[in-house]
Amino acid sequence: MDRVSAFDEPLKKLLGGATAKVMADHLDLHTVGDLLHHYPRRYEERGRLTALTDLPLDEHVTVVAQVAEARVLTFNNGRGRRLEVTLTDGSGRLQLVFFGHGVHKPHKELLPGRRAMFAGKVSVFNRKMQLAHPTYQLLDTGPGEGAGDGDREAVDAFAGRLLPIYPACKQLDSWRIAKAVDTVLPSAREAVDPLPAALREGRGFAPLPEALLKVHRPQTKADIALARDRLKWDEAFVLQVALARRRYADTQLPAVARRPAPGGLLDAFDAKLPFTLTDGQQKVSGEIFDDLATEHPMHRLLQGEVGSGKTMVALRAMLGVVDAGGQAAMLAPTEVLAQQHHRSITEMMGELAENWGLWREAPRQEGRRSGDGRALGGSGQGTKVVLLTGSMGVAARRQALLDLVTGEAGIVIGTHALIEDKVKFHDLGLVVVDEQHRFGVEQRDALRSKGKQPPHLLVMTATPIPRTVAMTVFGDLETSVLDQLPAGRSPIASHVVPAKDKPHFLARAWERVREEVENGHQAYVVCPRIGDDEDEPGGKGGKAPEGDAEKRPPLAVLAIAEQLSEGPLAGLRVEVLHGRMPPEDKDDVMRRFAAGEVDVLVATTVIEVGVNVPNATAMVIMDADRFGVSQLHQLRGRVGRGSAPGLCLLVSEAHEASPARARLSAVAATLDGFELSRIDLEQRREGDVLGQAQSGVRSSLRMLTVIDDEEVIAAAREEAVAVVAADPGLEHLPELRTALDALLDKEREQYLDKG
């Protein structure tokens, strides 16, 4: 067996079909290499018991504990039997429950004083934490008895002082995974080391085979530290090399320098602004215009706090490119968001047209709806701002396509429809992408390929992300940060509403909404799903239900709107908005809400980004535990955009001790998006940090935690840049090339999906 193929060996050959199938289906482990990189989550010391007071509700856990007492209870007039076993760690207690035929074996084995590993899902019954029907592995022999074959095997398997606890699942316990690892561990000697020898020796890292052996079967805590340090570096370095190679390839591309002509649209726009740009907006705009002036394509990430004025910065960049004779395209992931971006940009211009006559309405072409196109005009200049989406009428779409190919339209805002082959540009100079909703590099590159030369690229995130995530998820982009809010923004008060425990709190929430409307303001109510026949189970909220909420589907827009209209908000003007409404209906509802003709808008997350209605002051988010921290923060940013204070109420039925409630309390406690983004990462499962779209990268980061390992990532990035600069094709580093191929196949390296 050669040293590469050892890690590619299917697990079925070594472990048998049944175990291999469970590992593939439930843990995404298929080869020897996959299993060797399935590292222990933590280690228990044989002489120590797991702290039972800190167990997370609704999660699958593995604990080492001692039996304090056990008793069999009968019910149904003696026909049913239940075994209750109480575990102790010396301070806290945890109850185990077994029923029916499952009582006999644990009743015989789980005697007071015995120690074992137990695995199961933590739940609450009668206000006590419990594991129902857990699996277990004895770690000692009973008092005064000899060890049977099963006991002896278990004790021998964990003869070391440190017991590895693996990420496990209901179908495969940690100790069975450990046994499988023992089977494949000899293959660790065949590991191909991706770190260049000079780097490995310079930083004093252990060889990769030694690190793998020590992470799985450490003798001391020092072994664990040595292995972790090395394995974290592997993950960070190989990923940063992939990103550095992409950045290097981008720097080799030619681009047209786009320097705005003085006295053009940008100068006219700035001169007529009714407010002053923040220092942050001016600084970031300077960075963007410096990039646009070069003959290599800009690749820049623009991120910032919710409401920090990113759209204004993007619009100024687009106007600058138009002044330089090019065209600018803004790519949005949904039709609703494309329409909202189109509306907000044309409103910025429309206000100026109304106040100063800088903008004039474009001559209407036959078949074009009002609002589809608007012309910028000043000193005899002009350009159109057009919308292009998949659901536009044939005539309007034909006109928009014509405006793009002739250069009549300087700015286009659209969806994936912009990527289609039939869309041609006269001279595409800048692509602005709203990255919040998971655009991948493949879609970005499809649009970039429409330029005569690669156009400049500006990517916007709707919520802040920590520096380490920016270096990892957006590692092929330079970063600009907007951390100032425009003057005049009001504070937002946020509160958790525990609807199940305290239903009167929910009643009070609807009273608060009525009060806001009576004071001349408006409100949003957000639900995780639509509630029509096409709804998928689980809805759009994304998060799995936790605790008691698991017994029902997520709340729906259509049902809640009806309940509110007939109940606590009767008499108010209540409307619905969701992604499956016809485009003209969505547009109509948003226009009427913006005009103050709707009091309460019951919506899905279509209002998450780009909606700017300063008169809306209250938001009630139903089933708030179904949403992620950053998404809640983004939704909350729809209120408090005017001079009146904002109010955000997070309604949840999640249990008070659940991780879901902890998330909601974190959101309610701070308005700092950067702090919340850290909390979001800390509370999510480690594999999800880089986002669900990034399957290749996500599965590769088993040891590295991007929230805690900033120094490792920064140092790995520095080393990766140096390696790629010296050897862009990695011709002299075949082991690194092999590791890179394992992380990202050729297509995935080219189109590294952004989380």
C-alpha cells in the first residue's frame, strides 16, 4: 500500500459494512483519512467524573460518572417496569431511566459504586435533568467481583489515564468510535505531511504521524497540546494556501482603471447630499476608489454594522465607475432584495430629483412599468438605473437587456437573471455583490466574465463578522470595515418574551405594538415560515427546534396575520409579505408600508436586508429561537432607523435552560454586531462556523476554531502568502499540493463557496 492510498482506503474494508455505513450516514466519515481526522472533542481522566451540572439541554452527551443508587418501579398495576439510576459526580446528580425489556441488563450491571461512560440526549422530566435509555460502557468491575470478558475488554480499551470522548451520534457511541480508531491508527504512520520542512522545523512542530497518534491516544496532557497545536496549523495553513493562490491568480488579471471624471455624476451627487458622510464612509470610499484606479481588478469585502450606510458607499463607487465610462451591476440573491436595493437607490436619487432637479425621469418606453428605469441627468449627462429579475414582463425585460448592451443603462440591479448567457453588457466595470445570502464565487465569476476585461469586485456583508472569519471565509478579499452609524439613529431596546412560561408577556407585547401605532408609528411581525401548502417542514428560519417547541411546526405568516387581525391587533391595517407573492404584489405592499398606509407588516425574513422605513419602530419576532444570532441582529436593524427609539421583542417557547434561550438573551443584551458575531460562532457547532454552503472547508476544520485561533490563522496566512509568492504552482511542494487536492478538488478551489 503506498503512502497516499492508505488514507483513501474505504472504512468498509477495515471496519465492516454495518459500522462503515453508520459512520458514512451520520458522521460523514468514509475513508481511513476521514476517521483519523475525526478528533476527540475532549478527554476525561479516569480518576475524575464529568461535571453533571453543566450538561447542555437537548444535546447528545458522553459522561463519565458513578452510580449513586438504582431502583425498579412498577406501574400499570405491576405490568410495567421502570429502572431509575442516579449518577453522581460528587456534587451534581443526573437521572437515567430505562423501560420495559431494557431494564434487565442495566439493573444487573449498574450497581451503586460502579463507574461507567454513559451516552444519550439530555432532557428534563419533573424539573430534573435525565438521560432516557442511554447506552453505557462499564469502566471498572463491580465490588467484590471478577471482571467478565466484556468488562475486561472495556477496561483494557481505556487503560490510559486520558479517555478520548469523540463527537458521536445516537447510532454510534464514543467508545465504539474509539475502538474503530484503534483499528485504523497504524495507518497514521502513512500520513503525507503538508507543511514544508523549513516551516515545520522553524516553528518546532511535531511530525504529522506523531501528532495523529498523540491526539487519539495521549499519555499526558502535554501530548494533547502538542498534537492540537500541530493539527490546527495544518488546517489553517492548507486553507490559507488555497486562498492565497486565488488572490495571487487575481493579481495576475488585467483590468481597466476606473478613475471618476471630475465634475461628473459623483461630484453632483455628493454636492446635493442633505447630510455629511461619516468619517468611516469617507475612509472606506477612499480605499475603494484607490483600488478602482489600478489596472488589476479590485477584490474588496465591505462589511459593517447594520445600518452603517454600506449601500451609500456602494452607490458612490457605482457612480464613480459610470463617470469613468463603465457600467456597474449590483447582484442580489432574491427578487425581493433586488427590488429593495433598486428602490433604495432610486429613492436616494429621487429625493435629489425632487429637491434639486438633478435627476429626471427617463422617457417611458412602450411596455415598461413605472419605476423599472430612472435616468440620471446633470449638465447634459445621463444614465439609466434599471432592474433586471426573472419575473419581469417580456417587454420590460427586453428593454432592460437593450439598455445594458447599448450602454444606455449605467447601473443595473438584479438577481441571478444577470448571470444568464443572454445578458450582455456594453462595458461592465464594477460588480457589487450582496454576499449575505450565500453567493458563491462561481456566481460572482459568471458575472465578472461578462466584462471585456475582469471587472472590479465589491462584496457586501449585511452583518459584521470577526476578523478571523473574514480571513477564512473571505480570505481572497481585502477588507474594509464601516464601524460608525450615521448621526440621528436611535437606540433599540430588546427583550426576550417567554411565551410558554409567561403568556401574559406575549399579550403585553401586542399591547406595545398597538401603542406604537397609536403614536403614529409602524411595526413588523416576523415569522419563520409562510404557512401555505408549499412550505417545507422546518420553515425558513433555519435553526432546528429545541426543547418544547419541537412538538409543533414553526409559526407561519399567514396564520399569525389572521390571528392578529381578528384578535389583539383588530382594527389596525395588517398586511403580509413573503417571498412567494407575485413581484408586483410584494412591491405594492412595501410601497404602501413605506408610505405609512400599512400599520403592521407580518413577514418572513424577506425584510431582513435592505428595507429602510424610518417610521417603523417596533418588531416582534415569533419563534425567535428558530433564527441565528446574526440573522436576529440583521432583522432588528429594520427598526430604530429614524429619530424615535426602536423596540425589538424576541418571542420564544424554548426552555429557559436551553442553548436557544442563551442565544436570544445574548441578542437582547447588546447592539454590538461584532460582539454578537463572536457569540454566534461560540454557540454554534464547530463544523458550522464557515456556513452550510462550504462543505469542503467545513469538513476540513475539525481542530481549528476560527473564533479562538486568531493568532494561528493570521500566522498561517502570512506563511501561505510567502509560500505562494515563491512557488505559485507549488511545483516544489508535492505534499502540500496533495493536501490541497484533498481539501478542495480543482473546481472547489476555483469556486470556493463563501459562507
